[in-house]
Amino acid sequence: MRVAALVFHDVIAERTHGAATKDGSDAVTASEFEALLSQLRQLGYQTASSRAFRAWHQGRRTLPERAVVLTFDEGFISHFERVMPLLLRYRFSGTFFVPADQVGQPGRVTWSQLRKLVFLGMEIGASASCGHGLMTSSRPQLEERLAQAKQVIEERLGISVRALAAAGGDWNSAVAEAARQAGYDA
């Protein structure tokens, strides 16, 4: 069985000259994103959270025949303002990876908005993208950063955080072990 996983960063209103987001990643427009959701729905895809995907990967659950994991990185305000209404319209869910130290900053989601996403059935995970490379951090720094991000999100939202996204593929066996030690499914 194959599972599609689609990763999104900023979802912008409309495209202008290159349309890169503040972090330099490519952006998708809301109309492009909606067209993709419509196509996925027409093709019979159903979303699976990253939690469900991890359980399937470990042999602990099954997924729909046409499963897609939709993830949204970096906690952009567009995830609440543009993405969430479209996911609901097409009866999809998503996993939102947020850098805890950027919540509430200009252009980013707030804790109140994240609570609404949780209420609507979305999964919230931590994003380890605080501008410091995971693979270049010392083991104690790495463990502290990952544990702190998890703890802040859990305390602010009252949920268990098991998912971690490492920006730019900043991942190796030491990062995976530190993530497991911090309580993430790695």
C-alpha cells in the first residue's frame, strides 16, 4: 500500500512575482490548494493524520485504500485563515506543525487559533525550526529544545504532542533518539 504525504508551508491569497514566503519556501495560492483538495476528493482520497500514519507504519492500524497525509509547517496564519476552512469544506483533516516560540508572532497562528484547530479535529505537532540546526546542537541542547517545544504546546493546548517536524530534513539518528527521549514518536 502507498500513502501520499503532502507538505505545505504558507498558503497565500494570490501569486505575485515568485511568491516565496518569508522563510524562502515556495508558497501555494488558496485557489491552487483548493483545486488540489477538490482533485483529491474526486479521486476518492481520505486524509490520515500523521498519528494514524505512524500507527499504520508500525503495524498497529489500517488506513483507507487511498490515504493522504496533509501537513502544514511553520504555523503560518494562513493555516488558520485559508487552510482550515478549505479542509472543512472538503471534509479533510491535517497535521499542523508549529514552532512553539513563534506562536502569536506577526504572520503566525495564535494559541487561541490552535485550540480551535484541535477542537475541529486537527492534529498539532511541534516544529523544530527555531533557526538552530538540530544536527549541529549538542545532545543536551537538542534534548532540551525538543522537550521544551513539546511541553509548551501540551500545556497551552491541553493535548499530547507526539509528532515532530524537522525543518529542511535536519534529521539523523541522534535527533531521532533525542526525539524519542522527549516523548515524540520518532
